Amino acid sequence: MNYRLIKNIALCCLLTVSISCKNDSPKKAIEKQPVVQQKKQQVTQKKIETPEKKATDTITSKNAIDFLIAYGKLHKENKVRFTTRLGDIIIKLYDDTPLHRANFIFLTKVGYFNTTCFHRIVPNFIVQGGNSENSKTLIIRNRYQNYTIPAEFRKHHTHKYGALAAARDWEDNPTKKSTPFEFYFIQDKRGAHHLNGEHTVFGEIISGFDVLDKIAGLKTGRDEWPLEDVFIKAEVIE
């Protein structure tokens, strides 16, 4: 009898321990859950706070006008320096041609003009720049989808000596929109006033007229391209 009693007591104790161990396990699992949930919440918050690049962060053929208006409000600069192997040219951009001013500042800051050179010279007429045989030039043009700029004609901005104007296509362009990438300086000291109202004049040389004349004096090939390239290094100075 004593043996059976002892055996029953031992069995009861074993069951009690077993039940106690099973009851402890869910409690530990519940205690860990809040920690896991908190980590998930932290990860979610970081994802929300990560800035996303918007489509309006760059210029395209579809948003060109809106982009340039917004860019012009943020960037008020209106002076640019061209450094060349023949010397420096300093340009003042007109505030009353805001789209062209903003565009010129934008392309200067993204480094476009630094991939280009003066690619067309017609003595006693114009010196044209903004193009090159550099593959980087084409890459940037394609990146921005070869957008155009509406004409900004102003009667008081004429094609005088040293004037800065925008090139444009003459075919299928009834509103005379400007190309954003190519420009020219008037090198004829008498001006080229037959171009008034045909191309947007949006700036002028304020220093470096002698450099302009040196470039105009270079020998060119049949395509009016200088036999020795005059590369441009452009920077916004004010």
C-alpha cells in the first residue's frame, strides 16, 4: 500500500510540473511579440521618410515652361563667364527674358556648356556655340528630350554688336521657338538687325569683346567650323 501511494504521489507531481511548463511557454511568446511589432513600425517609418524623386526635378519637352518658370524663381543669377583658350567672355543675361535666362543658368550649372565649343564662325557676322562632336553633348541633349523655349522678343533688345541670341529651327517653327542648347554672339560691329524679331536676344557681352573678335578671326573649314576647336568652360558668377 505504501508503495502504491508513493507511486501515485510521484505521478501527480510529474503531471503538475508538466502542466506548469506548458503554461509558461505562451507567456514568453506573448512577451516577445511587442518587440517584433515595434521593429516593424520603425522600418515602416523609415520608408515613409525616404524622399522620392519627382518628375518635376528635371526638364523635359512636356514640362519645359513650368520647369523654367520655377527654376528662374529659385535662381536669380544673371551673369556667366566663358573661359576659353583665347581668353574670357563675361555675359549678362536679361531679366525680362526670364525663360531664356533660367535656361542658360540651368544648362551652365548642369555642365552642358562644358561639353561644347564654338562650332560656327562667320567673320563680321556671328560666332555660334553650344554644340560639339563630344558624345557627352548628345547624351545631355537626349536626357532633356530636346525641348524648345517660346520666343521672348523685346523691341529694346536688338542684334547689336556683342548681343547674345538663341539659335532656332527655321522649318516647321512658325512661332520661332528657340533651341535651348545653341546660341550665338553678334560679331559685326554694325549689328545684324535683320535678325530682330527672328531670334530671341536674351543677353549681351559686358567684358571680352576682344576675345570674341579673336575667335571670329580663326580659320575655318567649309562647314564654318574652326580648324582648331575653341572649347568652353562656363560658370555662373553672379
